[in-house]
Amino acid sequence: MWEILVRSLRQGVVTGKSAAPLPADLAPAPRAAEAEIEVLGQALQAEIRGRFRRSMKLRHVDCGSCNGCESELQALLNPFYDLQRFGIDFVASPRHADALMVTGPPALHLEEALRLTDEATPRPRLVVAVGDCACTGGFCAGSFATRRGIEEVLAVDVRIPGCPPRPEAIVRALLKALRG
Amino acid sequence: MSEATGLELHPLESALRGLKQRFADAVIDADRNSMREHLVVVPGARLREVAAAVHREWGGTLVTAFALDERERHGRFRLHYLFSMAPDDAVLTLIAALPGDDPRFPSVTPEVHAAHWLEREMQDLMGVTADGHPDPRPLVAHDGWPRGCHPLRRDFAPPAGISWPPRFGFTPVEGDGVFEIPVGPIHAGIIEPGHFRFSSVGEAILKLDVRLAWKYRGLETLARGQPAARVLEIAERACGLCAFSHALAFSSAVEEAAGVMAPPRARALRSLAAELERLYNHCGDLAGVLLDVAYAVGAAEGQRLKEVVQQAADALFGHRFLRGLCVPGGVTRDLDDAQQQWLRDVLGTVRADVEALVRAATSNAAVMDRLVGAGALGPDAARDLGVVGPAARASGFDRDVRRTHPYAFYRDLDFQVPVRAEGDVSARFAVKADEIHESINLVDQMLLHLPGGLLIAERVVPPAGRAGLGMVESPRGLLSHWVRAGEGGAIDEWRMRSASHANWPAVAIAVLDNIVPDFPLVNKSFNLCYACVDR
């Protein structure tokens, strides 16, 4: 463990940085995102300080996604993005949540679970559709076993398109929603 | 290959000869679909005994099994049971026709336990009946599905306005002090939905009933008759974290049906991307196990490494999950010399960091105390259930599609397949750690010998009626896609079985006699997907 800690001290924090930046002459390098996280996160923190008394809690509800959106939501908590430092965290119970982060088209099998989770969430709460599936049904649209977006089950406050949306896109959308 | 060699130890040859001798009256027809796939047609009533012989006597391991609806043209249903004849690079497919008006057959599951979930699925989705199945409960169809709702039948018309309240007959366990713990489908973390019903005494788990299919999206029904590009989009989205493996298996299946091979450079880049996918999955898996034993430093480090590899994938191929890279015929992106050098450097640091992480975790008594002995899956159970991937190799079951049925560029690469005997959480952890090392070796080899030439074959249009099979060693193990072409290169039928589908029944066995609080750890050591199982 000391090996990891010593190396971290030597390297400095990775948070807000790119993993291993491509040299400038190497295309393609869509790598502005990491620096963007800092700016977005601090703006988000300011909003959360004012409106949620410094702490905004999210509850994830998977309604039939491919697990891509889940992976990106998890990534928000890894050392690169480390969203918790801005006052955002994911909680285990809907009863502690300010917002539901819903993924998936939703699948019909999960509709009931989604409704029950929403009922258990205290008001006011935001419903955030994360990913193309949750926004419109995505590539599943037209399947007999899914709906065309979360909107068919719950009123949606925020839509985050993308398949899956990149971690910084999720942060940007949350910020926009809080400002809007 | 599969040509006769006269050697008794040649599994395919022994099986074909044995079938002719022992089941002369049962073999209706024998043919080949490709260099690799051998078809043997048997009567539905004899399917169980023939499958039993292929499995027990000639060493066939079940790859997948599915049903097709051919009532329109031939008045029948058709079953396919695909057996890998490893170490031969050959697949033996048993085919049985069932009458369209009474599709029953003797369940193969009592003899080949790996068919368990596959046959339950066939009953739900195709409405065929596997007589004598030891556990005929619905698998995909949650209660509340209307009667006669079989989405894979070609005349399926979705019932209007259905609601599917989830009710399910769980196996009750009775006795003094036995109680049930229901968990899910909505869990406490950022994870996928499944319902687990534990029957326990005190903390010890007596039985675990796993209820999945919450995410059923009807993908195979959605894909029917669609152009290959659309089915590829669906296949890639069957599973987020194994997206590239799915694209590769699907593309390989279409290429086999079309009789086309991707150019060498494309095949090498496919192997390279497949190893990148294995890397970010395995780094995430190591993190997951460490998170569940509350070893925060290690978990954060594992998540960091996963992110590093995903960012590299993104920078080089334009997507954090490698979507859009693999298409039937080849790949869509190339790597120039500078990018290759950069990738080598990045993976060099990943290798050193993973080694440090594994050293730190395995020398920590508090971590190893939880990992060693937890969730042990014995070698017999692993073979019997047809477990695949790192989970199989951690239980002493040495199987790897890259070696037995080489695809992409693996025939020309040199690599080790790590195997452990213990079958517990620590063995699965160690196998994945060793595989990270091997994956980086493989990427280095490919970067040294990256062949030149085209990235994509010009025309990949399978003739109508041709079928193809793609098998890939995804990060979680054997993944198979089977396609049959329709008119104009469309995909008429598509069947898919993921590694997680094969491994879920093993989780329910591995947790027995463990304590309930160890379930998340045992589950995480398998780290199975739900989306590509539910489909």
C-alpha cells in the first residue's frame, strides 16, 4: 500500500487531469474534457451550496440500460472526476435522494420498480433521464418490451443524451439543470 | 483443422465416428456449415441421448442452444445445440426438427446441466416444451406475461396494453430457523437490477434463487429482418462493458456467413482492441473486489487504472467503450506509428501500477482474510455447469476461446492462459490480475508485428439463408453470436449468448454455505453482467 501512496505523492493528484495526454501533434485528441471538469464542478458546487445546503444526493435507478451509463456514473466517483469533492454523492436509498438518475428505455419489467422508487423519494426531487435510452428509448425504441423514454412513466426534469453520455456531459447537464 | 487424422484423441473425429456407429439409426443427415461447424441432424425424440454422448463421451462443451421458428416455410421448429469440440477448432451442432403444432422434446438438461437456462429461455421465448426439465419455471417471462406470448416466434404480435407485474414462484426452504432475505431488483449502488432470494439459517446461505430478466428489452426480436448495420448497433448495445467483444463476435458471424475474412491489419487491430477491453474490465473488477472488502486505497487505484485505459481507448479509437470500431469486414480506425508508441508507453505504466496494486492487496492480511476461501466453486461444478472465462480458469477448468477457436489475430500470438485451482474469490482475483499482464504482453506483440494493408474487406454480403457463428473470449469468457442471413444482406435471425449467461447459475452454487454478508464480494468476484443475459 505504501508503494501506491508514495507514488501518488510523487505523481501528485490525478484529479481533474487527463490520464496520459496525447502529444499535441497526435490527432485525434478530444481531451479538453478533463480541465473542463474543474470549471464545471466548481460552478456546480456554488449552485449546490446555495440550493442544497452544500450537499446534493443522487439515487441511481437502472431501468434496462446496457450498463454503459452505469459505468460512466461510477466513473464520476473515480479519482479523475471525484465528484464528491463538489458536494455530490450517490446514496443507497431513494429516501435520502434529491434527484433520481434514471437509465434505460425503460424496460417494461422495471416500470413498477421505477414507480415504487420514485414514490419513496421525498419531494421536491429532480428526475434525470441519463443516456439516449432514458431520453427517447434510444436504440430500443420500437421494441415491444420497452417504452420510448422515461417520460412515458415519470415527468422528466433533465435529459442527458449520449450513448453513453461522457462523465463531463453528465456534470454539465446537472449544472445546467440547477441554473435553469 | 477438422480433417480426419485417424487419431483416437481427436474429439471431433471420435464424435463423428461414434455418432455413425452408435447412433446410426438416429443420424438423419450430416453436413458442414463452414470449415469449423459440423451439423448433425437427429430426431427430436433422440436429442437428449445424442447430446449426452457428445458431452460425456466425446468431450463436447455446450456453447449455446437456441430454437428457430420455421413453421412458415417448413411447418416446424428447429433446435440447434452447439458443442465446442476443443481442443479441436471445431463445433458440432446437433439439429432437431420439432412439429409446428406440438413442439416438445426431451430436455437435454438432465444430462448436460449447462443447458439449464438456455432451455428455460427457449420455453419462454419460443414456446417449445423441454419435457423433463428439472426446473421448468419461466426465466425471461415474468409472471403476468399473457399466455402464448412467445416473442421469438415469427408470427409474434405484441399484445396491446400489457402490464407485467413481477411475481415469481421462489423455491421455498422450510425448517427451524430458516428465513428468507429478498434483495433487489433495485440495489444500493450504481449497479444493474436483479432479484436475489436467500434462504438462510443465521448467516449461512442454504439456498440462493436468482431472478433476472428485469432488463429484458427484446433485442433478438428487435433485430429480426434488419440490415446488418442496425443489428450491429443493437449487438454493441447488448452490453456496455463488453461492447467491443459483442461487435467482434457479431462481425465474425456475418463474415463467416458471407465467406469473407477481414484483412490481416484489421484482425490485428481487433485483437488489440479486444485486449484493451479486457484491461479496463479487469482493472474495474479488481477495484470492485477491493471495494467490497473496504480496502479503499486499492479500490480507488483500480478505478483509476480502469479510467486510464478507457481514456486511452477513447483517444485512439474515439469511444470510451470502443463502439463503432469493429464492423463486418474489418475495423474503422487505424493506429499510426506515433499512436502506437504512445499506447506502448501508457500500458507500460499501467503494467507497473497493476503489479504494485496486486502486491499491496495480496500482502494485506485484512484483504486476504476476506478473499481466501470465500465463494469457492469446485472444478467439478465448474465443468458441469459449463462455466466460462476467468471464473472457469480460477476453478481449474482450463478453457479459452482465443486458444481453442482462434479468431482475429490470436493464431499468430504467443500468450499464457493463467489457471488456478482454488476456485475462490482470491483465485478469481489472481487470474484476472495475471490476465492483465498477459493482455499487455499481447498488445506489445501486436504493436511489434502490426501487419500492413487494408482495414476493411470490400464487400460483406452473406447470401440469403447462409448462417455464421462468431465466438469470442470476452472479458468474462465465451461469447457467441449466431446469424442467419436474409434477403439483400439483412439479418433474418440472430441469437446471442454472453459469458455471463453461462456463469450466473454458478454464482448460486458458489455462495452456498457462505455467509450472507460475503455475497456481494462473491458476486463481485464473478462480476457478471445483467443486460446481456436479460437481452
